[in-house]
Amino acid sequence: MAKKPHIMVVEARFYTEISDALFEGAERALKKGGATHERFQVPGALEIPGAIRLAIEAQKQGALKKPFDGYLALGCVIRGETTHYESVCNESARGLTELGIHFGVCIGNGILTVENDDQAWTRARMTEKDKGGGAAEAVLALIAIRKKLGLSA
């Protein structure tokens, strides 16, 4: 029997209800893909790359009981009245990209970057765009590619 992928789900909880909707879709997709997961929460999108980096280090040091095969980032950034939006959107995406490239880890990016609440809900709900589910499918696809290439986590 093939080993089930084990995923670290890191959620930014700034918009709790939207995060819950993203997780609902992600959890369904992970179950459908035969994966297990552990759920971690951070305050906002900027903390997600740092949390994943901590997990990579813990795994490297052998501190995890069950190592992660991939990482799933979930959260939402809604444009406000200041330029903080651009910083959070750009830096959280850059952090995830750098982790994937530098450490060769599989990451599904489900951080919504939207103009308003309506756009966030349209993207978060499983019955609409289901971006949480899409991000979970993305990390599972990357894990499958890594396996096909004969690489280990």
C-alpha cells in the first residue's frame, strides 16, 4: 500500500469565517486525494511562510513524529485604505515561492488576495470557486510530480 501524503495546513486567522470556508474545501480535497493533515493557525498571511519554515527546520532536525510531504497555505487579504495590502500580498506570495524554490518543498497557495468581502466569499465557498480545495489539489499534484521524479520529501 502506498504511503498517504501528510500535509501541514497553515491558516491565517485574520478573517476567521473566510479561513473556515477555505479549510472546508481544502479538507474535502485532501480527503478525496487520500491525504492526512495537521492544522496550524497563525494570525495573518505574513506569518504563513515563517510557520512553514519552522516546520521544515523541525523536520530537518527529526523533531516531527510524522513528517510533512507538503504544505498548504490558507488565508485572505482584503484591500484596505492603505498600501499595507500590497505588502502583505506580495511578501506572503514571495515567501511561499522562495520556500518552494530554495527548499524544494511542495506548497499549495490558497491565500486569497481580493478587493472586498464579496470577492473573498466567492473564492472561499466550496459551492463557488473553492480556492481552498484548489490549493489542496495543487499541493497533492506537486507531491505526485516529486514522487514521479523519484525524489523524497
